Amino acid sequence: MDYNQALEYIHGTYKLGSKLGLENIKNLLNLLGNPHRELKVIHVAGTNGKGSTSSFIYNVLKTAGYKVGLYTSPYIEEYTERIQINGEKIEPQRLAGITSIVKEKIDIMISKNMEHPTEFEVGTAIAMVYFFEEKTDFVVLEVGMGGRLDATNVIENPLLSVITSIGYDHMAELGDSLEKIAFEKSGIIKNDNYVVSYPQEDEAMSIIEKVAQERNNQLFISNTDKLEIKNTTLEEQTFSVEILGQEYEDMKIKLAGKHQIYNACTALTALEVLRQFRNIEIDKDDVYEGMFTTNWMGRLEILNKNPLTIIDGAHNLQGAIALKESIETYLNGHKITLIVGMLRDKDIKGLLRNIIPLVDKVIVTKVNNPRTMAVDDLAKELVSFGKKIYVVKDIDGAINKAYEITESTDAILITGSLYMIGEARTIITKK
């Protein structure tokens, strides 16, 4: 099996959908020798900020000299982004080799009339095998969806559970209230352990507190009461904060947006818990360096400066509100050309009502995904805003149109779907 065949096999399981539950992944990992049981895991769930928070934690541990695995989803440009060790993506041929082994075990499952694992379960199994074979010191493991029944929740005894910002997304699967969604996210909290939480809305926090107490966990809420934001630009932010008695003066991060400072504080809380309660050696200098050198693709990421071209993966209401605040902070005075494409099962109205009033022109395009919203339907949703609307069905054409109609002193913003911004990133960086 070569790399392309491996990707074809992995993506070929997409048709099986996304089934929540742990039986499949347990059966598969059992046939693979249960590699996950040998890993030291920091498990991260949440609606927004999972990737950024995971990346901060991962980068600091890596900077501190440890061999650290990172598992995230979805990917922006290449599948191998999802599985990394110390800043290096899994090599394509290594992915192919492990996929071949995983396929053999799945064939055994099918021969025994077990269900075929889904795409996410296959990817999770590949990652577990890779991290085990590479003898990682730690693994930062990001939940795919929910938590309680997510394939990553096969982890039985993490070093630490982390819950980032909880909001409304995947409601068909996770529930239609913050309480229900928080209950699913809290499923990663294991007995007699430690949990760190972003400062949630009251409805979500009450559930996290309840589950933590029931499972005898020490809960640490990221404390932003003593947070002082000193400087914020698209290239760099500086803040000071006290976390579990540790003063962090003039902490710098490259990720833009106030929400990323809150994610950084959640990551710092997780790192302090690992240091103080799990006795993991992390020097303060490594924290500063690791936080500052953290990059995360597709989150207010600048791809061009003439005109200013930014991609952002806002695809739900919370993400849209954060993007709105960032536009008001960083793009005030710019005329903005927006390229937008969305999946039909997302909060389309929530994104549009927050973003469209702030832009000058809108280019509607299609997401290269079976769940894409038809461009004509999306364009109809925009009519009431009174903006100039262009419909360009492919993202390459949409980008060309944006550069054609945008002055060099103005801005292009591409948002609405992580799938789409990944394609846009590839096109723009090649150009």
C-alpha cells in the first residue's frame, strides 16, 4: 500500500458516516495490541479553541525537550498534519505502512461480523499505533466531536483532561442546549484525575463542575480575573496573567484575536497542573518560548499583505462572534472583500449576521465537501444585507475574483469552512 492508496482507503470510509460510540475503536485497538494504553495523554475536548489550546500545550512540552505527539482534526491542507511528533508530520510512507496494518485488523473485524470502523476511528487507530511505535513521552490528543462517545475517549487514564470553550455546534449529535453539549464534552473526565476548563458560560460550567465532583477530579478553571492584555496586533499579542500562583509577565503569542489569549490562558493552566501535580519538569523559559513559537494554520492567518489576505476557520456561532471582534479590532478602516462557503448543517444565519455587516463585497463559493451548501441558496441568504454579491462556484475562481475587485490597500477575508480555507491556503501560497 502506497500513500495515495492509504488516503483512498482512509477517506473511503467516509461513506460510513460518523458513528458515536467506543465499541468499534476498542475492538480495533485490541486487535492492534492496545497501543493507546502505553501512552501518556493530555486529552482536549471543546467546541472552539481545541486546536489552538492543544498546539500551545504541545509546543511548550516540545520546547521543554520532550518527544510529544499531537493528534488533531480536521486537517487544513494535508492529511499528515493530523498526526505529528515534535513539529514533524507523519511521513507519507509511514502512514501507508501503518494503514496497511490497520486494514488487516479491520478485515479480521469484518470476518467476525463486527462493524467497519469509520474514517475518524481509522485515523485515531493509526495515530495510536504511530505514537506507541515512536515511544513518545506525551501525546496531546484532540477530540473529534463531543467527548463521551468520541473515538479518542478510548483513553482510560489521561494525565489531564482539558475542556476548551463550549458553544453550539454539532447539535444534531450532541444536543440542543449548552448543558447537553457540556455533558458530552465532560465525558473525557475520568475517575480520580485532574481537569482544566476554559471559563465557560454558567450552564456549561455547572455540568463540568458536577461531573468533576462525581468522578473525584480536581477541577482548575482558567483564571482570567488577573489577566491584563497589553498589546494586540495581527502579528503578535502581549499579556500578563497569574496562573495557579505563577506570574506570567509579558507573555507573547503570535496567534491573533482576544479569544486566543483566553485559549493561551487555558493552555497555561494545563501546563501548570502538569508541572505542579504531575511533576513534569517545565522551565518558565520553555513556556515563554513554546507559547510564542506556536502557530496554528487557518486561524486569522495572514497569507498576503498586498492586499491583506486572511483566512479564518469560523464555522459556528462562537467562531463568528470571535471573528467579528477581530475584524473590528484589526481591520477597522479597511474595505473587506469576503469569500464565504459553508456546510449546510452549520449555523449559517449566525455567521452571516455577525460578519456580513462588516464587509464591503461578498463572493459566494462552494465547499469541496458533500455537505456543502449550494451557492445559490447561500447567495439568497445574503440578499437582505444589501451587499454587492458575486457567485463563483469554484474557490480558485473566487480567489481570482477577489484580487480583481479588491484594492491593494484593502483586505480579503476567506471564512465559513475549515475545508474551504485549506483549499484556499494551498492556492494562495502557491501563487
